[in-house]
Amino acid sequence: MIFSLCLLLILIGLYGVVVSRQTLKIVISLLIMNHGVHLLLLLIGYREAGNPPIVDPAISIAEFAASSVDPLPQALVLTAIVIGLGVLALMVAFCVRLYERYGTFDVTEIRRLRG
């Protein structure tokens, strides 16, 4: 059920990228897709009633591996969020420069004004 919600977020973002002609709407759609992927990665590492991934010397390694949550997807999502923030700043700066140059956010109008 929750995986389908992540897929729905990704598809909503993809629909916005494909259909929209405004650059800011495309950026927002890419952000929605990005959040859907983040949630999907976090759900992959989730384990029902899992223990935190902190090694306890009192239990064996096999028991620890069977009962703990996988920390790798969490680290990957944290890294992806930071990279996504940098990409977002670049996309917004690109949109601002396009607006300063052409006076519009419409992609078809920008193509027409290209000369």
C-alpha cells in the first residue's frame, strides 16, 4: 500500500514534467518526483519491529542482522537530499536567468523568442 503511494508521487511528478510548459512548474514536479524516490528508498530499508542498527555485544551477529533495520538506505536518502538541494538551487537560478532574459517562464515562448 505504501509503496503504491510512493509510485503515485513519482507518477504525479512525471506527469507534471511532461505536461507543464512553465519552468517553475517543471522544477516543482521534479521535486515531487524526488520526494517520492526518497520515500521509496526509506521504505526499502524499513523492517517491522526492527531494532536500531547499533551493535550490542550481548547478541550474536546473525541475530543482530536478522532483527536490525538497514541503515544504508537512510544514509543514501540523506545524501540524496543534500544533492537535491544543490540541484534545486541550480534549477531556480536557471529559471530566474531565463525570466530575466526572456521575460517569461513559458518554454514554448522561450523557444519562439530564441531567434
